[in-house]
Amino acid sequence: MKARILVVDDDPVTQRMLDRLLRDRGFEVVTAASADEARARLESSPVDLVLLDLGLPDEDGIALCRQIRARWLMPLIMITARSGPDEKVRGLEVGADDYVTKPFDPDELVARIRAQLRRTREWGDAGARGGRLDIGGGIEIDFDDRDARRQGEPVGLTGREFDVLAFLARYPNKAISRETLFESVWGYQEKFNTNSLDVIVYRIRHKLEDDPSRPQRLVTVRGFGYKLSLMEGVETPR
């Protein structure tokens, strides 16, 4: 099945170029020329990845990125003429997975897209395959036993604790909003309760972290949610 990519760019020349490039490389493409149109596209049908330009006519791309990340979990690559380091840092901090500046090399852009799609697919499939997933620091997620191991020893996660950790492991190094995490684990029928989620995270940290007051793996993204931070050198499953 072809991966479906949403291209958000108000420049018709760039939009047509990206549409042709991605279709020629085997992707399905949908386009949007504004933030409102992008939200409508995302509401109407799922996409596998978003290419987002920062200079939109109705809303700043940084704000749109933050909104997308609060509701959807697909990879997002910013593609923009803004090349300053501050802009790149801002984009990555609000949830972009990668940042490409114009003008860009088409082959490099496609390679970055495929890398993001492969990474998401491999981590997302890890739980279905079973076995253990190394997240660094001597910590493994054991999908067969629905537990985690620290230096090889089971830590005794409860069912809810495991579900929260396993969901975050599907999207490594990516900030997940509290609302998305709660709805995905507790279910839509449950009324959102940030205290319930925060208590579960607190318990996981005390079982996994060397210093739960200064967590290195299960990190708080202030004012937003949580992310599972991998140690440098840890690779996605193969």
C-alpha cells in the first residue's frame, strides 16, 4: 500500500513540484495551501506523513505544527526557506520530526521521508512482533510478558503502566500530548483525567529511572505531555 503524504504549502509552484516528485517516487499525495485546508484534510482522511511549510497565509506553520502534534501522531517534516538555527530549534521543539530548508535536494528529501516512515512503521510493529525492545540505559520493554526489564530484571509494571510505556515506545523521541496518550490507553469512553495519567507516569519512572526526580527516559514536555527519550546510539528495530 502506498504511503499517503499531505503537502502543506501555499506556493503553487512548490506544491506542484512536490506533488510530481512524490508521485513519481511511489507515494500518494494530497495537498493543502493553508492551515485551515490542512486541518480539513487531516480530519477527512488519515495520512502517513505531513510536509509542512512555515510560511502559510492564514496561520504560522509553527502554530499549525503544534496543533497537529496535539491530535495526530504521524511524522511531520518542516520544509521551509527559513534557515536560521532558531527557527529549526522552534520547529523541533513543537514536535517536528525533521527540518529541511529550501532549496533542497529532491533525493535527500525523499530519503528523509522514507526514513521517517520506516522508523514509525518499525517501532509501531515492535509490539505486534513480541519480544523485547531495547530503549537504552539497560532498559528493555518486554512485550511478551507485558513488563519492562532493568538490567535484565523484571520491574513489575501493572497493565496500565505497561500500556502507557508501550504506546510511547511506538513514537520514540516524539512528544505525545496528554490527551492523545490518555485516550489511546484509557479509551474514548473515559473522561480525560490528567491526574490519572500523571500518577501512572510517576509510577513508571520510579520503576525505571535511576533518579525519578530527574527522568532521562520518560520525559515531561512542559505544558504538553510526555515523550520516551532514547539514549544516543539506540537504533530503531530492524
